[in-house]
Amino acid sequence: MTFHLTPRHRWVFGLAAALAVVVGTGAGMWHASKNDGKVDPPTVISPSNIAGRRTACLTGDATEAARHSETSAIWSALQDASQQNQLNVRQLLVPATTADQALPYLSGLAAQHCDLVIAIGPTFSQALETASKANPQTRFVAVTTDGQPAPGGVVTVTGSDNEKAAEIRRRALDLPAPSN
């Protein structure tokens, strides 16, 4: 059975549909005007460590870090520490050939609540003193080679690759619990 509308019925249904659109639009405009044009302010989002874990971050110039065997030894030590304790680990190796280029990355890791930032190579080590003064709540460690100048006010780790990895692992495991 087919349903067939006469021209008169089509006209009535068309008028009813147009009326529904007009009423719906008017209701929407009325509802929107109820707040007098005031827009609700966006909700302030405050980052927190909801997992309750500390975070250790390994960073450095990608090119420089690739040349040093200590990078993989330290990263392995951090991963081992994360499995033994409530610890998150992160690695951020980026292209930065000057201390001015490295500083925003160090500050960014501190802003992302890295409790311990380990910097490999001279580029990042040069920026550590400035970063540590600007972010006193973050612990910074410079991994340097013999003869490389140590940044002021920052813990410096030297020695063999295994000694550096063991010291970084120890420092990561000794981090105090986060204070959300």
C-alpha cells in the first residue's frame, strides 16, 4: 500500500515543517539570550600527578646524546628504577645546539612536573644553572665528561658509564613522594 499525499496535504505538512523550524530557532535564540550575552569562563585546569608517582626525565641534545654511550646506560637505569618503585620516566632528546635553545626544554620539563631532570651533554649542562634558579622545586643533575665544566648550583655526575647510570638510578629512587 502506498501513501499518497494530495497537493493540499503537502501544503499543510510544508507549512507545519516551516512553523517547526521558526519555533525551534526562536526557542534557541531565547535560550541563548537568557545569559545576557555572558560567556561562562573556561574551567581552570591545574595539572597534578593523579597517579601519585614521581617523575624522572632524561634530556639532552639528540645529536650529542647519540654520540655518548652513557645515554643508553642511564636510560636503562631509569627504566629499571621505574619498575622497582613508583616512578614514571621520560626521555626527551631534542635538537638544541646552544644553551639558549636548551633552556626552554629544561623549563618545560620542570613545568610538566618532572621531579628529577637529568641533562646529558654540554649544551644542556650550560643551561642548567639558569633552569635550576627558575625552578627550585625541581632537582637537576648534569651528566658530564671529565674536563667538561660543571654548572653552578647543580649536582654533577661523572665517571664511567656504569658509575653514572648507578648514581642516576640511586637519585631517581631517592626522590621524595610527590605533593600533588
